[in-house]
Amino acid sequence: MTATLPHVGRARRWPMVGDPIYEGSRIPKRVPTIVDVPAALRETDDVLQVNFGPNHPSTHGVLRLIVDLDGEKVVGLSAVIGYLHTGFEKNMEQKTWWKAITYPERIDYVGYQNNELVFVLAIEKLLELEVPEKATWMRMLMCELNRIHSHLVFLGTSALELGAISMFWYCFRERETILDLFELVAGQRMHTRYFQAGGLAEDIPAGFYPEARSFVERMPHALDDYLTLLDRNKIWLERTQGVGLLSADDAIALGQSGPVLRASGVDWDLRRDDPYLAYDQVDFRVPVYNGGDVYDRYRVRMDEMAESTQIVRQCIDRLERMEGEPWIADDRKVVLPPREELHTSMESLIHHFKIVTEGYRVPAGEIYVAIESPRGESGCYVVSDGGPRPWRVHFRAPSFAALQATATCAQGSLIADLIAIVGSLDAVMGDTDR
């Protein structure tokens, strides 16, 4: 069963399905990520250069946009990154495989469960470690809750930046419920370290299923509230429809994925097209729109929240029938022994001590694993030399790719539209400046 939001199929102003968004390509010719001011215009001395950031709230204070203006029209643009560089990948190469799991969540600090998952999946593939079915389904549930969480942050902050202040509070109301569920499971609201190589850190606690089911029953009504506030709001529609255009060909050429790609008419989702976890065993729809504008990026994420809610519901139904089943692999060389054994078994105590202090060894090899994060294809490339630490770690960050489209989307826009465009790309700067 899949949910259909009220606006699906509604007549819309820009452009109808099948119509070209624009002719040819709008990717800047000299440098794809920089819009150069035409020489003739620059000679008129009418161009004003403005620094957007790196302290503007819509970019979390760490993205600088150098904008050239002719009146209110954007005629030049360059995005400058690096203000949040953290060196996560190099830090991970200095930690054991076991300790490095805490780092990916802090790279994309809004889609943290998905980032943690992709690194854990890479470790498990190199180890050829089989994960219990219960852990697989719980991982999927947590990742879909995290997808909703991420889209709620996008929706609340994007609406706030365009003046719809109430939306921020409504979205964060549901976000708080999701964080409560994470806290119930892992003891932490964010950066849970709940996914471990081999399964989960702890079994699913008593009381989680009723609370999660209560959320999935309430979420569709919350989505209706959001639509009531925004989808017939003339100011919202005029600020988003036909703004920040990106064609399917340009989106592909710029390496886009996730909602940005699907809003440009490209039907691609790794959960369906290259399934991982148990996505091939659940029923969901992949929302695709053809407008390629800020409005359609919003619509894709709204529909995805409805679909994720249905996936969570199916996960709960499946997990409730797995009570008492194992939630982590029984491999004492990789997995921490049960806590109760530490008081009675010297062998368990030794395994625990060695994993925590020295880590476990991963067979030599390299692998790339990709998943569908809230922002698109999140990939993890790891190389092992057979030791207790990764020799090389590199993440394919969808936020970094999304910012490549800023120059294309912003060409010819007004300065007031620039924040709406940047917000619709939904880049997390920790993901970009990792």
C-alpha cells in the first residue's frame, strides 16, 4: 500500500509533463560551477558584487556565495566552500574499524543514520559477514525515519527562509517525535552509533513498536497540515514555481541524484533500482516530477515523506513477528560479546578488550557501496590492507554534487530567489566539506 498526497496529479502552472524545461544546456561554459559576468556588462560599471555568507543562516554559516548583481538580477555567481572542513575521512583512517563508525554520522549531520549505514555495509561486505534479518529490517526502519527527519528539516528551514515562519515549528514538532524514537532505541537523539558491523548495538527495546506505530498513524495528517499551509499559498507558489530550473540532461551531466534528479524527470532511486537491505521486499513508490524547479523539489520530498511513512509501517509489521530473534551476528572476533558474559567468561572479556582497544582486522581489498540517502546517492569507498584500520576512506557526498548545480539553477534569477534555489538543493555543508 502506498500513500498518495492530495497534490499528486493536480494541474500546475510550470511546465506540463513532457514539455522541455528549456532548450539546450544552461551549464556555464568556462567553468560549470561559475557564472561569469558578460564582459560588455562588466564594462558598464553597473555590476555590484555582493558576498552572501559565509554567515547567512540558510547555509548554516559555512557557504560563501560571491554574487554579481545587475540591479536585482544575478549575472555572476561563484560558490566558495571549505569553511567547515573537518577532515573526517583522514580521521577515520587513523581509527580502528570499530571506532571509525562514529564519524560518518557527523559528515551528514541531518541524514546521519544513512551515512552510518553505508560505512557499516562496506565493512560487512569486506568481512563477508552475514547480518541477521531482524537487524536488516530495523536498519531500514531507522533509515526511513531518518529520511523523514531530513526532509522535515529541509521543509521547515526552506519555508522559514521564504517567510513562512509557522512551517518551521510544525515540521520540528514531528522531528522531535522522530528524535524521541531514536533516543528510545539507542539512548541518543542524534549520532546514535546504533548500527554495528554485524547488526545492531542493542536489541529493539520494549515499547518501541507502539510509539513508532503512533507516529506513522499521525504523520499523514501532519503532511496534510503542511499541504494546507503551503500548497495553495500564492506567495509560496510564486516564490517556487518556475524558479531555479534544472533540466534532466543538465542534472545528469552535473552528477545529481536523489530528489534534485527526480524533480528534473529522471526516474532513478537506488532503493528500487539497486536494492540493499530489504527494500525489494517492501511496497513503495518513487516520486518523479518533470518541472525541474524549486517547487518540484519540494513536491518530491513531500511525497517521499509519505512513502517513507508507509515503509516504516511495513517494517514495524515485519519486526513485530521477529521477537526473540538475533539482532547481531555471533562472531566474537568482530562483535562485542554480550555484556552479561563479561562477569563470567574470561574469553568474552578478552574479546571485548581486544575489539575496543586494538579493533578487528578486515581482509585486504577495496569496495564501493552506495545507498539512497535523503540527499541522493551516498557512497562509501574503503580500502583495507588487512589491518585493524582502514587504509583509505572516501565518501561520495550528494551535497557536494548538489552545490555543483547552483550556478546552472541560479542563472538569470533574482537575488530574492537565490536563497530559495540554494535551499531546494538541500546541501549539508558537513557533507560537502568533509
